[in-house]
Amino acid sequence: MNWIQAAADCDRLNQPFVLVTVLETEGSTPRDDDAKMLITGDSSHDTIGGGQLEFQAIETARQLLSDPERHSFSKKFNLGKDLEQCCGGLITLLFECFPATGFQVVVLGAGHVGKAVVSILGQLPCQIKWVDSRADFFSETQSANTRTEQLISAEQTIENCAADSWYLVMTHSHVLDQQLVEAILTRADARFCGLIGSKSKAASFRSRLKRKGFAEDEIDGLTSPVGLPELKGKQPMEIAVSVVAQMMILNGLASD
């Protein structure tokens, strides 16, 4: 995939990326001015010449992706002296960061409510990571802002999520729900952690968290039962509307 196609995909999926452009060259260099490559958190597309130059560019771009305060800068490389590349010229690269817009939501569970939640979120300005241990439970079609992932372990799944994500825990297993909640609270960087279930389930989870050594302020990071209490419907879509409405209000996307 070339960088133009990759940029279009990133825009469609609301995925942050860095565009690296050859800004200026002196002497022998692997690519000419205006050559570009695109770098995301887990992939790269097109090339600015390969070798150590490209390796350093990818590393620098991913550092930029993790720094929300910095958007662009240029950097000069001496291919011979700095990178031990035989062409030996000088090359200046421009790094431009294009952050994702909207909020990042991790939906953990592909049951009836999970499907309903994802169908609503698919029409909102967010990026959805939809996770379940049962790969055949995902809907056959999803919105462009949704990507699916099969759950291998709770810890690994949560470790691989973006910082400041919004989490909705609604799997088919209370044991798995507990593992996921513990992993989310341990990360300590969630914007929101919502757990589906009854008041008795919520009390049970909080009691277990306390016994496992979680502090009160950590436990307070769990919202359960998730959803607006004034919306009391029990059908999957009714629950989904309540959950998403609560998130929209907390995220400032809904008017008073």
C-alpha cells in the first residue's frame, strides 16, 4: 500500500499517523526530495530509502505519536557519519503527526449488548476496538471506525490498548469481566471503565477488588452498573442506548 492509500485508510479508521517527507537532500541519498512514507503505531507504508535511515525514521515517528504536545518538526541525518550508510549524503526529513479525532472505545464482549453498542458507536466520532474470545461472534459487517480482535488473555488485551481509552466490559464470563476490570484499573490511565451488570454484581466486583488490595480511589474508577440509571429498559438495544448516552454526556458530546 502506498502512503496515499494508507492515509485514506487512516482517515477512514480514525487512526493516528505520522507522514515522513524527504525535505532536502545533499550529495548521494537513497531517495529524492518529496519522497514520503506513512507510519502508524504498528505499521509503515511506502519508503524513504530503507536501511538505518528508515529504521530511525520509524522510531522517531512512533515517539511523535506518543507525544500529544508535538505535531511536526524536521531532522537532518548524515547517512555516512550517523547511520553508516554507504551513500553518505545528507538528508533532512519532515515529520508531521496527524492525530486521531474523537475518543477511543474498547468494547470487550460481542454478545447481544456488545453488538448493539458497537452498532451505535459506529455512527459516532470515535475509534472502536471490539474484542471477544469467540472470533465467530463478531457481526459480519462493521462500520469503518471499528476493528475486531480476538482476546487471548485479559492482561495482554488491555496492555495493547491506547492510553486514555474508554472501556466497556460486557463479556459472557464474570470471571473474564473481573480479570479485565483488574487489568484496566491497574493501568490507571482509562478515561472510563464501565461494567455491565446488576447492582449486586457491581458490589461483588468492588468487594473482590478491595480484597485484592485495590485502593478506594482505584475502585472508584469503575462505573457499574454502567448506563444512565433513569433509562431502565432491559432489551439489548435499550441497554446500549443507555450506555452510549452516558459516555456521550461524560465526554461532552451530548447537550444538556
